[in-house]
Amino acid sequence: MAAISAPRPSKTESYIDNKRKEDIRHANIKAACAVADAIRTSLGPKGMDKMISTASGEVIITNDGATIVNKMELSKSQDYAAGDGTTTVVIIAGSLLKQCLTLLSAGIHPTVISDSLHKASIKAVDVLTAMAVPLELTDRDSLIKSASTSFNSKVVSQYSSLLAPLAVDAVLSVVDPAKPDLVDLRDIKIVKKLGGTVDDTEMVKGMLFDKKVSRASGGPTRFENAKIAVIQFQISPPNNDIEQSIVVSDYAQMDRILKEERNYILGIIKKIKATGCNVLLIQKSILRDAVTDLSLHYLAKAKILVIKDVERDESEFITKTLNCLPIANIEHFKEEKLGYADLVEEVSLGDGKIVKITGIKDMGRTTTVLVRGSNQLVLDEAESSLHDALCVVRCLVSKRFLIAGGGAPEIELSRQLGAWSKNAGLNPITIVTELRNRHAQGEINTGINVRKGQITNILEENVVQPLLVSTSAMTLATECVRMLLKIDDIVTVR
């Protein structure tokens, strides 16, 4: 069988192809560097705020790296892995990429650069690990210091003395002794409510819903000794899937239809009431009329408190908190599937109302944090900052080591790896030279105290962060750079 060979490309075609790949690689790297430059000045206690205008016209003011990167629709890997250090990882990646451009221009193959970066990343993690200080979860003061450090550069930094201990207590309250190294932040629910000040933020041993009780006239808004059901079915006549209209011209027939609907609803409510249930949490349904006004009228007469339109993604948190099972069908409505609490009540808060459930029997390992703020900007920043602090404490539960902040890890890496780094806006020649000298003398925890404008033992200043934040930032930044180096073409599929 004869082989058919394709014509070999000419030297001109090969040159154009290689040039295209080089141009694409350089364009990607420069775009990534531009992102790093955009958020570089937001780093640290003296970081500048950024005003972001989204495509929808929304204007956001923040200096939180995760918010900036997220609104620019970039990777959330660092935020997922460590929850903090999102600004750091982008800046490191940008700095590495700038050096890559120099190496690429010198004719070094991208694969060689990529492999070298991988080796440097492994060494960097070793250096950082050697600097780390062990931590016990019983050392609450050290946990609070770590959480406090994450607030230093935030808009709500003045509230760190309140929010840092709250973050520590919230995370420790959900640690499962059977899995002591794992914390699922989905077990901590943050509820934002406009009004008051950040000082009014509190941790609630129970559950909150940012909504009013759904009720008809005379319906209850408070129950002691509550028996609670989480249901996923409609309390209304079943919808007909057939797209057709039924015309009823006889009043007797109309009355009969209405009577059947009432009896159908009453039948459901009687089965619910028979189990002793007096509080219903109704999951938001794809059906528009899952709970009708008529249903609410009969539920009010039966003295059953109703909270409807519970978000579907909250179902797991709710059932874990209440230690109950969701009920998908009225025929499966059994007393053993209910949750129990001392009190369910609707309370006024700010300009609105919330529903509060406290004294939950056999409560699962969850907690709720109520965040308050005088305006939407402060409220959103408080929530974002609290999330970062929760992630910091989670990191310390996962990997129980602390590391100095203030640029100490970076300058130690710079000294040992010969890499390049930026500082927090002080004179770069003076500050980096002194840092190098101090680290060369073995003072590995020496860093930049931005507030004092001098170099100090940053560990003694209580500027600390989880080891996981630094190692994750270094590893992910390197992975990002290696990925970009290996991209040499762009294919657009329409």
C-alpha cells in the first residue's frame, strides 16, 4: 500500500507559524502581567482601594484581592485553597511572568523555563516550611492574631478585635472530632442584614432566615417547643402538565372544583398536623404556586408557622443544623423526620425582619453569623473580610503552622532562590538591602512593618499568617505561569 505524504511546509511558512505561536504566548503573558499590575498597589495595610465598574453598570469599591480578581473573571484557585493571599498569588505570578518574557526573548524554550519554575516552586515550599512555627488549636490567642492579620488591609480593619475572635470561634465550633483536620465553610452560614453597625455583628448558636414569616391573617409568628419540617413538595392542588384551558360555565361545577381544591389542601395539612409539626420550612420550588394564599390561610388556621421560598442550596445546611431529614412527599411525612427547637420567632431587625431559630435539640456542627453594617459597601466588605478570616483559621486547622508576614517569607525566598520581589511602597533599594542583610544573618522572621516604616521581627509584632497561604500562593502562581508558557495557539469555536 503506497504511503501518501503531505507537502512539507516551506521555510517561510514555518517562520510564520513559529512567529504566531510566539506572539500568542507573549500576548497571554502581557495580559496576565497587566492584571498583576492592576492589583499590586492594593496589597498590605496601606494598600489602595480599587473602583471596579462591571458590565452591568455596578460600581464596586474594594481592596480585597479576591473581589478584584473575581470581578475581573479570573481564577479562584487561591481563594478556594487558602481563602487568603489572592492578591499575593496574582502579584507573584505577574512577577514570574515578567522574568519569563526576558528568558523567552533570550531564546530559552518555554518547556525549559516551565520545568525550572516547577523545581523552584518545590524548593520554595521547603524554605517556607522550614520557617514555620507549630501551632496548637488550643492556643486561641495565636489563632486570633492570625485572623486579625487578615483584617489589617481591609476597609473594616477597625473592627478586627470583634471579628477576629468571632471567626476563630465560628470555625472551631464546626470542627468534627472525627475529622479534626477538615473544616467545611459551608457549615458556617453568613447572613447579612443592613442596619446598625459592624459592632452589632454576632455569632448565633442556631439559624437565621433573612425573611419574614409567610402567613395569612391570624397566623403565628412565634413558637416555643417548635417541631420543624423541611419540605420539598407543594401545598396546593397539583398542576396539570397538559397545556390547555378548561372552561367552566356552571356555577355548581365551579363550586365543586373549589371545594375539591380546599379538601385537597386540608388533607395535606391534616397529615402535617397529625405528626405534631408546627413549623414548616418550604423549599423554593420551580412551581409558581407551590404555596397559595388559600394554603397559607388554612395553615394559619391550623396554627402552623410557615417560612417559604427557602433557597435550595441551603437545604443541606438546614437539615444538618436541625438534625432532620427533608421530606419530598406528603406520604413520607413522619414525626421522626422532624427537627426540634426551643424557639422559632420572627424578630424586627433594622428596617426589616428575620426569622430566628434557637435552642435546637441535637444540633449539628454548624453555626450562623449575623453581619451588620450601616450601608451596603460596609456590609459587603465586612462579609468579605470575615470570609477571609474564616479561611485563615480553616488553614490553621488543616495545616497547623504559622509563618511571619510583612514580606519576611518573600525576602527569605529571594535570598535563597535569587528571585525578585516588591515591598509595600517604601524605598526599594534601602529596604530590600537591609532585609537581605538581616536575613543573611539568620533573622528569617525579619520583615517590613509598614505602619512603623521600618524593619522589625515581624513574628514578635504578631503579623502572622498560616503556612498554607504562603505555600499555596507560591505553588499556584507557578502553576499559572507554567500553564501560560505552554499555550502557543488560540482556537475560537463559534
